Amino acid sequence: MRTRLGPPAPSPARGSAQHGGLERRARPGEAAIKAFLLSCAAFSIFTTAGIVFILGKESLNFFSQVSLVDFLTGAAWQPAIGHFGILPLASATFVTSLIAMAVALPFGLMVAVYLSEYAPWGLQQFLKPTLEILAGIPTVVYGYFALTTVTPALRGIIGAGRLEVYNMLSAGLVMGVLILPLIASMCEDALSAVPRSLREAAYAMGATKLEVTAQVVVPAAFSGLAAAFILGLSRAVGETMIVALAAGSGPNLTLNPLKSAETMTGHIVRISGGDISYNSIDYSSLFAIAGTLFLLTMGLNILSRAIVGRRREVYE
Amino acid sequence: MNGVYDDRLAGRKAKASRYGVAFLCATLLSVLFLAMLVFSIVDQSFGYVLLTYEVPPASIARDGVGVDAMDAPALVATLREGLTRRRFAALDEAEPLASRKPEALRAIIASEILKEEPAKTWTLSQSVFARSDIFAFRDREFPEGVLRFRAWLNPKLLSNPQSASALDSGLRGAAIGSLATILLTLLIAFPIGVAAAVWLEEYAADNALNRFIRLNIYNLAGVPSIIYGMLGLAVFVRALEPLTSGAIFRAAQGEAASGRTILSASLTLALLVLPVIIINAQEALRAVPGTLRQAGLALGATKWQTIWAHVLPASADRILTGTVLAISRALGETAPLVVVGASTFLTLDPVSPFSRFTTLPIQIYQWTSRPQGEFKNLAAAAILALLALLMTLNATAIILRNRFSARRRAGT
Amino acid sequence: MSKDSAAAWPHDRNRPTFTPAPGGGLELAPSALDVRNLTIAYADGHVGVRDLSLELRRNSVTAIIGPSGCGKSTALRAFNRMNELIPGTTTSGKVLFHGIDIYDPAVDAVQVRKRIGMVFQKPNPFPKSIYENIAWGARLNGWTGDMDELVESSLKQAALWDEVKDKLKRSAYALSGGQQQRLCIARALALTPEILLMDEPTSALDPLSTAKIEALLDGLKAKYTIIIVTHNMQQAGRVSDMTAFLLTGDLVEYAPTRQLFVTPRDERTERYISGRFG
């Protein structure tokens, strides 16, 4: 997805006149349309405000019963006995995201480099849509694939005794593939944005293709690449269905990817999918988790945009 | 000054081509992954099923004719004998048995008289390459069992409602739910999204408010979908329950009025896809050359007249394409709808926006999480159906785009 | 692009710097580049240069002029195989460099570009420091001498040293356009090419910077063969010894500059230099 802000379209100055049938005319229709358009645009602010308000309100409710310190440092998430420590959920989110990034980052960059610098035109025309298809597949399908194909295959390799049926490794790997097209296409955008003249300058000095790519193009595109990685990480942290299906259903404080554990998103889906009473602490605890998730992803997104914004100043 | 150039070019070139191969391999690997994913899903959608029966099928043969070879009257007679009178009457009342197709009658016999159960399923590749092992397994473990080759993706999958048995379960309710949800989402999000984009691209001055709106939209596009689910749960399902359950319209369906309806799901998805639609529409508007706007204004049209008559038509193809892409993303969304409260078991078709709902991805999720193997096959078949739907949508987008650009080339 | 880098010029390795004449007892080729029947077509079928033949003189400045779109840049980029970076470009004919066709399958494009340097229309320094802009190519090509010395002498040749000697670690982007272009010239000279191709090097610069670069060319031709593409006829007249006039891909006239401008033999040349079209 391209996310670019541009200056508003140039609007030619409207001629203003005073007399002779050229008087300024009131156009209530135009004004009403303008007001409607603005309210639609401002609607997004209400969405954000809604998210912040809802997450904040229920989280406050939650934190009136559980202290923030216990929430952030508790090593057990067992609502039944009143333990609300986010560490087990956060650690699973951390491990799965880390595995996903370990797949998506090198592969995404390599795919991007191949597409932007190496691939002949015909192959590019085939590969780009393929990656788009990969990016368009619903995540629940990836979850299915992780559970029914990747996990059995990994158990065959690692050993069924060592790798649990639900495990973070399989979920993380498949999540990496899910994020790969996103990272690849953002990286490709960043690489393509490097002016051709820079490549030509390097080639004209007797550089090989690899030297041009690795020593000129990639450094010049660095901030764009970094932004892509951060956005990919944010996507991994917020990804839900793969971990809900393949990583396990039960909080487990472990960093061992062979074990099953439940991520923040996985927990929200499992609990809210069941029957949950609206006025319980279980219910508000979900909002506390969601709030944490929101702050985390929002922080990453803002960081990513800040980096891209800085890049724009480099050229021109 | 002294110095020479020793460029070691052979080594550098070798290194360059080695890396080139590595980059190619990485790319091919991702293509390979897509192929594996498709293969694994197709593989699980077809294959042998080992069926076991509480009542041996041979025991209900009539005059030496088995169930498979009976004609409709014989099947009805078998049902009359095998079922309780009340059950038979109930089925007959729902739809006269005599007028039902033989296939449907056989399905009732299998589930209600013979108590057909899948004991084990195999994938397509196993069914082809390990056929003898499968039959040996049947002979060893279930000598009474019947092996059938089954296409899990079949017309019944689309027409049957949900059922407790994997053999009869279908996607009817989920498919209707998905389409209804998406349609409603589109109706809500498309006008708002395009209007917002028009404001931002055509009207908005570069002031703090508009900058904030823009920034906000980009940030919303990056919010995980599950957060939208939480928002939907708290706002649409709970706070606006009288509206979303249809209570204020006296349109609530069935038993308890609840906010867990198609309307709530659509509103949630609409919020989710809005930023994407806005951003795509903005790009579409930005691609319209400024000269077109100036031409319209120079003819004395007002700003809105120019936008409506020239700018929007000129960007319609891109806007539509972007919207279809956003909508296909919504069609595949699962997590927010689980949170909003999709029904886990729904045999009735949704009839209004105030109906309880389930959708294709939700159905896939629920079937995948079942421990029984046959539901995994069912989930695979459902995935194929979902992917087919998504591809149809995307193909529509491409056709729309081509038609629009063809018209523009021809006429203008 | 040829994968085989074995075939190159026999005297290439360990060639002493700043002595562009080939050593090792090799016979001096009569011309720096001998272009024979060169035809270049783009992917869309458009022919950029048609059947171009010309011999480019050693240690002189040759200008290629013509109206925009006449194929002069395309021809120039063919002299160090830059055209093949544009997918779908096809080249036929020969470009002989020391008697070897640079389009021979056994010849390596990277080798060619190292020996035939290029300066582009718009200044395109790397987003690195001034020092690194020069050192990068030298390091890449295995420079064994003292890097500081090389940077200094290259910048001096490009008449930029005095302006930047105190800020070598600064970003090249901090320089003015004219300075950036001279940095690009210095960067190319650091590799001691035999030929320097310049593709409208002053078209993006102000008159003052243009004058500086023009003054530079006269000094450089003692050591290098310079081929400059320009759409500015006055510039061609000021700086070049020989001038080639191209029109829609065809070579119309190639003669000593003075002769071409004063007594053009072709009517089209006369119309062009008198400003009646182009």
C-alpha cells in the first residue's frame, strides 16, 4: 500500500468581481456539499477518538482493580485466580514476531533487491502479481496452513517429541511469509525511488551490479528500508489469526519457540470468541491488552513514518 | 604519486553473480511457498474418507438392492421403516420427501438411520500414491468400514447449512453472511471514503486540522484489525445495541435481541477499510491532471460541478479498483468479527441486517480449530471457496478498470 | 552483458596512473575510438542512432551536436556500454577501442566503463562525503596507492581542490550544482580513464559554473580524450577540436570544428548552425 501525502491539488484562483452581474453569489448547495465532505474526512478522527476512549475507559476500569505494576511485571496470566501479568502474552508476541521478522526481513529485502535491480522485465511482470496474491490471501488461510502443513512438516524434521502440536515456531515462520510481500514491496518502492542517475554514476565507474546495489542503492534507500522493517514488525505484533490457530491457546511464559504459548492477540480472540460477561474483569482485561497492543503498534507506525519523512529531505 | 589499479574483476564479478543467484533463490522461494500453500489446500480438499456405520448398510438393502442403487420411492420406504414416525412426519412436513432428490434422501438415510461417521480421512496425494496402504488400514482397523473418495469441495458444501456432521455441513449461511456483510460494509464505507478523499485532495487547505486528519488516517491504516474488533464490540455490540440488534425497529430476529448482528459486523469492517479506501481514492484523485480541473473551472463550472462532472469520472477506475481491493481485504478478515461476536453455530440463514451471522473466514477458523481431522478437510474446501470468491472480486476489479480506461480512450 | 572477463586489454593491469598512453610496446591505435556502423534501437523499436561511423581523435575534444532527440546522448552512451542498462536496447556495429570491439561478447562492460569514464547531464554525486565520492570508485577498482593523494590530485585536476579542501568530510550534497559537477568530473578522473564521455555536462548549470568547466576541458585534453555532447553550439565552438553533427539518428557531418562552423559542407548543417531549425 502506498501511503504518501501530497500537497492539495492546485485550485485556480476564482475571479472575484463586484458589479455588472459579476457579484459574488451565495451557493448554499456548494457549501452544504463542502460541509458534508469535511464531516466525512473528520469521521476518521472520531474513529481514533473512539478507539482511544473505549480502550482507555475499559483499561481504567481494569487498572482500578489490578495495579499497573502487577500488569506489566506479573509472570502469570490466570484470570480465574486473579493473576493478570501480561508477560506471558507479551513474551509469546515477542517470540513469534521475532521469528517472523527473521524470515521476512532478509527474504523481503532480497526479493526487493532482485525485483528492483536484477529481474528482467518479463519476470518482474510475473513476480510482482504473485507477491500481491501472496499478500492478498486472508490470514486465516495462513493459519490453516501453519497448523495443518507447516507444523507436521517441522515435527518431521525436529522430532514430534520436541516440537509441540501448537508452537510458536511454526506460527512465527508462516507469519514471516505473510509479512514478506509487505516488506518486499515497501523495500522495492524505496529502492526504486533512488534516482537512476546515481546507479548510472556507479556503473560508469566500473562497479559491478552487486557493488552498485549494495554500496550505492541500498545505503541511499536506507531510511525507506528501515521504515519498511518497522512497519512489518508492527504488522507482526498485531497479527492475529495465524497465532490464534497455530501458536497455542493458553498463556505460557517461555521464550522457547518449540513450545506452545498464547500471544496478546491470540488471547483476545480466544476469550472474546467465547461467551464473556460484559461486566467482568475478564472483559476489561481484554481492553487492557488491546490498549497495550495499540500503543505498541502506534508507536512503531509513527516511528516508521518519521523515518520516511526524513528520507524525503535527502533528495531535492 | 604512485599507485596502480588492481581491480580483481574476475572475483568481483563472480561474487556479483553468486549474490544474484541468492536473490533469485529468495524470490523463487516465496513463489514456491505460494505454490505449496495452494497445493496443500487442494490436497486436503479431496481424498479418501473411511466411513463407519452403526447400522451396516447391507442390513437395510431391499430385495438385494443396496441404498446406492435404490430409486426414490424405495428410499422413501426405507426412511419410513427406519425412522420414528414423528421424525419421518417432521421431515416430510419440512419438504415432502416424495418430491426430494434421491441424493438428498440418501444423505438422510446415511446420517439418521445408518449413523454414518467419518473415522479417518486422507489427502489427495495419499489417496493417489498410498492407496494400498489406505485399504490395508481399513482392512486392519475397520473391516466393516467403507472407503469413499470424496471431493470436500462439492455443490452440497455451498448449498447446505451448517451441521454437526462434517459430511453434511455446508457454507450456505457463512456465504450469505459474508456477502451480506461485505455489501453493507461497501454501502457504508464507499461514500464516506470517497467523500473524505475528495475533501482532502480537492478542498482541504494546508492547515493544522487537515494535516491532523491526514496523519490520523495513515495511523488508522496501521492499527491492527483486532483493535477495530474491540471498538466494534464496545460501541456497536454493546453501546448501540438497541440500534444494531434492530430492537428500536422492532426487527430483532428470534430469541434474545443482541448486538451481535450483521449490522455490527459491517459497521466494524467499514471502520476498518475506511482508511484504505480513503488513501486509495486520494491517490486516484491525485492522478487526475490539474489541467482537467482548470478546464472545468474555466468554463464557469463551480468547484463541485467540476469535481462531479470531470474529476470523479476521470478517476473512477482507480477509485473502484482501490475499493475492490479494500473490500477483498475485508472479506478475508476474521479476527475483528470473532471479537464482535460471530455465531459459532448457525443453521438459519441470515435474513436481515439484524440477523446473527457467521462468515466464510469465521467458518474456516472454527472448522480448523476443531480437533477432528475431517473438519480440517472441510476447512480446506471452504478456503478454496473463499479464494475463488476473492479471485472473482479481483478479476472484477481488473475488468472494471479495463472497461473504464477503454471508454476513456474511445470517447472522453 | 558478458560473463567472461578474461579478454581485456593486455596492458590493463598495473597500468601506471595518469599516463593515458598505452605502454608495454603496444602499437598506438590511430584513434581513441573507432566507431563502425553503429546502430542502436530501443525496446519500442525506435532507432536512436543509425549506421554511425566515425573515428574519434586521441587527446582532443570532440563535440557531438544536434537538435534534441537526434540520438547524440544515445551515441555517447554507446561508447561505454551504458545503453545496455536500459532493458530492451539493441546495439549492432562495432566500437573499436585499441583495436578491440567493446561489444565483443568476450569483452566485459565493467572493464569498458572503468577505462572510458562518464560525466552526466545532471550532477549526480553519491550521497556520501566529498572524499568518499572519489575514494569509492578507486577502492572498488583496487587502488593500491595513497588514497588521500589520489583524492587531492583528482580534485586539483577538476579545479575543485581549493574550494573543498577544508570540508572533504562534508556531504557532497552540500556543494553547489557547479561544484557537484566538477566533483563528478574529479570522480571520473580518479580512475584515470583514457576517454572521458560528457553528456551535456553544463546544461543544468549556471553560466559561471559552465565557464569554469569549459576552461577545465582545455587543460584536460593533454591527458584524456574527451567526447562531449552538447545542444549548445557556442559551447561546441568554444571547447572542441572536432565536431560531429547528428540529425534524427544520422551522422550528417563530421569535421574540424572551425571548418564545420565556418564552411559546412552539408546544407542541413548550415541550416542548423545558422539557427533555422532545431
